[in-house]
Amino acid sequence: MEKRAHYGLIRSLVGKKIFMALTGLFLCLFLVAHLSGNLQLLIPGYKGRLQFNNYAVFMTTFPLVKMVSYVLYVSIVIHVLDALVLTWRNRKARKVDYAVKSGYGSSLASRNMGVLGTLILVFLVVHLANFWYVYKFGQTPYMTTPEGHYITAKGEVLPDAELRDGHLFAGGLDKGPAMKDLYEVVRQAFSEFWIVALYVLSMVPLGFHLVHGFQSGFQTLGLRSGRWAGLLQKTSLAFGIIIPALFAVIPLLLFFLPEKFN
Ligand code: HEM
């Protein structure tokens, strides 16, 4: 009877590790997509502002993308909860550990995945409060052309429109929601030194977490063997350096070279 309970426990821990691997690799994919979207912040002038704000409309209204973002929220929650359970069980049993134990900078990271993950979680809470919450529920400025005309969320410029409760009215007609200026929210945030410092510093634990987590995810799924093992380790290292570094470059450039980008 006791043996059965033991196997049950092992099965549930293996299940949790598989869920952690799947959600973690999905979060890696999200990071690549998120980074590509955010790099549009570096397109100079009005063109970049319009492109980034159009992209934000697409990301928050296109049905398929909206569905994927619900998967994202669930993945973050599962990843964090499974990590808590595994760490707790691990402490008790000292038997279940991350699969990959060595490699470029990975051993240090593998022993500290919980701490690194917690730092990333703190960053994420601040980050979502900075942008996601403000865009969805806060006071966001509205996008205007250089001539000062409002634009609808669908991209129609309305020279004589009036803005009421987030909607544009022209000739007495409701022309739909106005385009929000998320670019401006990001620009303002990255004009403050402490926010820039927080973003840049937070990319360090993210990098270590990714260097280890990326390869560990593949290993847990049984996708690390033979010649691919070495390549996976190098890919993991590259992923953990390049992605956080590019994320860090965005606030740094907007802070130090504001006249180039705005
Ligand atoms: C320069 C760095 C970054 C910038 C400028 C940035 C910008 C943004 C903006 C503007 C939003 C709100 C957009 C929206 O709701 O569609 C957002 C959402 C989000 N960001 Fe970031 N981000 C950065 C780095 C990161 C990093 C490193 C992570 C993860 C560790 C992250 C995770 C998220 C998540 C999970 C959301 C919510 C996405 C959704 O609702 O679909 N971001 N980010």
C-alpha cells in the first residue's frame, strides 16, 4: 500500500516536471515573440510609434492572439506553482532535481532556479503593473498624428473627431475606440532611471534562468541525446544571453538616446 503511494507521488512529480518543461518552453517561445514586437519601439519617430501602437491593438484584439495570451497566463501560473511544489518536495526528499547538472554556467543556475525564478516573478509583477495593467485598465494617453488628429484603433485618422470615454465621435457618429498610445507609456517609463535599472538588472537572473531552463526543458521531454546534446547546450547558452541582452538594450537606448527614437 505504502509502495503504491510512493509510485503515485513519483508519477505526480514526473508529471509536474513535464508540465514545467512544456510551460517553460512555451514561455521561451513567448519571449522571442514578445522581443520581436518590442524591438519595434526602436523604429525612430512617428512611424515607430504608430507601428508599435498598431501592433498593441492587434495583440489585444485579434481573437487567436487573445486565446494564446490566455494560454500564456495559465502557463505562467502552472510554471510557478509546479516550481513551488517541486522545490518543496525536493527539499523534503532531496531526490528529484533539475535534469541537467552541468554545462556552461548551468550548474550555478541549476542550483538556484528557485531564487532566479522568484526574481523574475518580482520583475514580472512590476512589469505587468507598468504596462499591461495601464494599457488595459489604467489612464493611457491616446495616439494622435503629428498634426494632432486622433486615430481610431482601426487606424482611421479623424481630423475633427471628439474623444469621449475612449471613443471617437465625428459628425455625431461613434467611430469606435480611439487608438491608445502605449508607446508613450513605455517611453515615459524608460525615461526614469530606476525603471531602466530595474529592467536591465532583471535581465541577469532571466539570462541564468534561461541558460539552464531551456536545455533542462528539452531533457525532461527526452529530447536531449547524442550529438544534439552538445548543440542543445550551446543553443541554450546563446538563447540565455541574446534574448535578455536584446530586452535590456531597449530601455537603455530609449533612456540614453531619447532624441533618436521619439
Ligand atoms: C524591454 C523589455 C520589455 C518591454 C519594453 C516590454 C513591454 C511590454 C508591454 C508594452 C506590454 C503590454 C502589452 C500588451 O498588453 O499587449 C507587455 C506585456 C507583457 N510582458 Fe513585457 N516587455 C519587456 C520585457 C518582458 C520580459 C523580459 C518578460 C518576461 C520575463 C515580459 C513579459 C510580459 C508578459 C507576460 C506580458 C503580458 C502579455 C499579454 O498580456 O499577452 N516582458 N510587455
